[in-house]
Amino acid sequence: MCGIIGITSSKPVSSSILHSLKKLEYRGYDSAGIATIDNGIINEIKSLGRVDVLEKNISQINLSGEVGIGHVRWATHGIPSTINAHPHSNENISVVHNGIIENSVILKKSLINKGHKFKSETDTEVIVHLLSEYLKSNELNNAIIKTLNDLDGSFALGIIFKDMPNIIVGARRGSPLAVGYGPNENYLGSDSYALKSMTNKITYLNDGEFCIIKKDEINFYDYMGNKVNKKILQLSTNEQNYEKGEYKHFMAKEINEQPLTIKNCVNEYIDKINNEINLHNFPWKKENIKSIKLIGCGTAFHSCLIGKYWFEELTNIDVDIDIASEFRYRKNRFKEDCLYIFVSQSGETADTYAALDLCKKNKMKTCSIVNVVESSIARDSDFVLPIHCGPEIGVASTKAFLGQMMVIYLLCLKISYLKNNIKKSDYNKKIKNLDLLSEKVKKTIFDENQIQTISNTFSKAKGSMFLGRGFSFPIALEGALKLKELAYIHAEGYPAGEMKHGPLALIEDGMPVVVVAPKDQYYKKTISNMQEVIARGAKVLLVTNKDDDQIVSENIWKKIEIDTVEKDLYPFLTTLPLQQLAYYTALKKGFDIDKPRNLAKSVTVE
Ligand code: AGP
């Protein structure tokens, strides 16, 4: 995947651009380059291979200039080479680009007929000459609008100008682009990772928008040139977020950052104009993926299990899951048309890394879904899908779980659509539903008193069961894991339909049992399983929708009500009260919330 960075400042920018390009190395690339404007000259340096090679080349000259753009390129049009590396420049402007210009051949022909000379084989270079052409007879904004209107395909652009040395233009259609706000300097980046080392204040461009960035102001415009006002997001991604802020614990902060996690994923992966999911140069053709295997540990494994249900529900491809510590020693039958997906918040879990290494040794396709893009698992997999939830400090994973589920769901939807397993109308509807999910998550994070009474009872319990069917079964497992690892109470997640095959013997009078039963296709069956445990004395906490079913209501001990959403999306809501239940139970018991006994945030040993 390509990566973009741009900086306009009151001080030289080349070293900051290089530093940010290193943050983008996770995206996978084959060349890199920088261009700055200094004393009315465009200075362009490009190199094949790693950013370190570029850095070495730059160190041999003094690359000055207080405005510049940088790029790491993953070749699409034109072989990996220095000449095809970005930026692409002529004597007036310099451009970096993510995406594909689908009508570049036609545009190139007409520009050559007008006398333009091309140096590279890339689609990107047509933008340089097209914009130069329009600038001959239009002021800047109109020239930008005309240029963008002529382009078919997807792009995120960064552009600098010899004659306007204090600005950077950014434009987005189908490929994410964000701006960042700094002290007497401002930034452009292809994702939050590009910007996080310099700022945590960012604004995402929407598709069709462009912006003009100066060191002390940024203006946004829609595709017709009308000015638009945009919100500045406070990203939980830079050093300041290693603080708890007004929260008592990192876990409390991270529970409350979950709406932003959803929003970040929507901004980074959804192209709202074309109502498309953009997986940024997903490197495999759909026909080469006949099956998928999701692998992880702990909470990450639970997101894999939910992924299995989504893939079974929405696609026709075979999907399997495995716990990494089991997979790595199993007598695996490796299949070359299988995509092996490794889910890991830290990207350093030893078992998950060993499973990845085993697949690479067998020349399998590997993709990682991680939060730390500089991690070993990310660096060593063929393709990375970040979950964009910012640093997760609390050992008990919360926002990373939601981020993992979100990225797995987006991947599942995209593959379902590519394989024609889902109608375009349903695909579009599901994408639109994701736009509303952040607000739904926010509404489902309850305040303390709604959960505290319940957690008081759990704090005295000897043990508990968490039951669910279908999508709610992994949520039951995750809820039980949270109670175990935070409140040190034995809790077991179980498929609700399995209780009568043995575990029902565990139920005794007054035992708290959590039943996860949103109004999905499994609701009625789960409610009847719930009656089985109530009949044997269990105190049931039911997590369900706002309910008018009296029979259900009079029998249960407590109910937590969630909003109605599309059935696929219930896991994003039902997991939230279970996180808070574990949090407040551990708080009641006076345990160390952020560093539970015996546990580490990243299990880097076997
Ligand atoms: C979850 O609350 C735990 N901290 C633990 O199960 C964790 O999910 C597991 O160790 C995997 O970690 P990873 O996502 O960093 O690979």
C-alpha cells in the first residue's frame, strides 16, 4: 500500500517527512521519495527500496525547504524503479498519489499531443501535466476542480507548487487522506499513522473534497469548490494518549474510546462517495482466495470466532479458525488458495507470530489485523490491515476487540461483494449501517450506576456462566474472559444450547448467569435455554433489546437493554456492558484494573 506525507512549516521539513515515512513502512512498498520547494526550485529525491536508502541519499545533499511532500510507493502502474517512484514533478508542481487513475492512458495521449513530455510509466504523472495545463488559464481552485473532474478512479493526492511555496493541496476520492494540525505547521497524511508522531489533532477528508494547507490555516472545499467546515478529531494515537486523562484507569478510558475506534475505521476504510470499502491495494485476486483461516489468542481469537460467523453468513467461502498456540503444533494441511489471517492487538504475541512464521515457511498468503503497525507480525505478513484504535494500555483488551471485529467485518463484506455473494443493494446498506455504528456504540456505554448494582452481586459470586448462541457465543466467551482476568472469578462462556449436555449441573441457587440474547435469529432458542437455568435457581442478567415480552421480564434478575441494529452488528453492542460488568466488579474487589495479576499486555513468550 502506498503512503503519503506532506508538511508545510516555518522550519525545514525533510527530516520530519522522512520520520513520518518510516511510520508508513508497514503499508508495504518498493520505493520512496521526497520533494521540497526552496528558493523557487522543486528539489526532488527518489530511491528504490527502503526509506533508509532515501535517507542516505538525502544526507549527501542539503535538502532544504519549509514545504514538502513524501511518498512510499507500492507499484501498480509501472515497475518498481527510481523514475516511477513518487513524487512526480515538472518545473512547476510536484505530486504524490495513492490509488489508481483508470483513464490515465487517454489523458496521457491528449497531454502529449499538447506537447507535454512524460518521464515515467506511471498513471500518477498525468496529474502533474493535467494540473499544469489547467493552471495556465485558471486560478488555483478552479484548476484543481477541473483536474479532479477529468480523473476517473481513486486517488489521495498531495501537491506542492513552485510559485506558491507555502501551500500543500490535498484531494481525496476513494483513498483515505487526513490533515494534521501542528504548532506553526500543518500536515497531510494518508492515514492517522502517518500523522500520529507529530499530532493527535486530525481531520479526515471525505471523498470528493480537497484542501489547501498553509502552516497556520487549512481550508476545505467540496468537489464544486464550496468551502466546508470540518471537525477536528482528537485522536488517541500519540504520546499524550499514554496518559489516563480524567479517567481512573486506562481501561475506563479505552472503553470510552470505542466510538472513536469505530469512527476511525469508517474513515480509514470506507469511501463514502462511492459507498465502497477500500482495502488499499489488497494484493490478492478474489479468484485466488477459496478459503480463509483466522488465527489469534485470547480476545483476538474471540474476534476470529465472530469472523467465522460473519464469513459463513455473508460469503460462500470456507472459513476456519484456530487458537495460535494450537495451530502452530497441529498437523496442518496448508492450502495455497487459503488466506491466513493473524489477529493481534500488539502484533508481538509469540504464539501468533509462530503461527505466521509457519505459514510463511509454507509459502502461504498471510494478512495481519493489528493495532501496532510497526510490530513483528505486521512487518512479516504480506499485507496489513490496521485497526486504528490508538495505544491500548490496559491489559484487558476492549477497544482493540471492537477494532478487530470492525476490520474483520469490513474484510468479510468486501470479499462477499467481490465474490458476488451479496447484492450491491445489501452491500451498500450494510456500509451505510456502519456509518451509524459509532453513535450506537456511544449510547451503549452505560454510566456507572446502571452497572454497579449488578457488579456488587458478581463481586460476591464464586463463579458464573456466560451463555449465547451464534454471534453471541463468542461474546459470551469474551465476557467470561473479562470477568476472569479482571475480577479473578471463575467464569465460563458456553454455547447456550450446550448447557443441557453437562454444565447445567453447575447451576445452583443464586448463581449469576449472563445470557446474551439480542433479537437476532437465535433469540427465541436462547431465551428457552435461559429458562432452563432460571428453573434451577440462576440469577440471570439478560443482555437484549428493549423488550416488551413480559414473560421474559418477570423471570429474570436484571436486564441490560441495547438498541436495535442490523443483526450482523449486535456483537459490537452486546460486548460493551460485559466489559463494564468486569470493570466495576474488579473495582468493587479493589483489584489492579490495568495490570491484573499474572498477566502481561503482550505475551511475547510461549
Ligand atoms: C485480552 O483481554 C487479553 N489481554 C489477552 O487475551 C489478549 O487478547 C491476548 O493475549 C492476545 O494479545 P494480542 O491481541 O496482542 O495478540
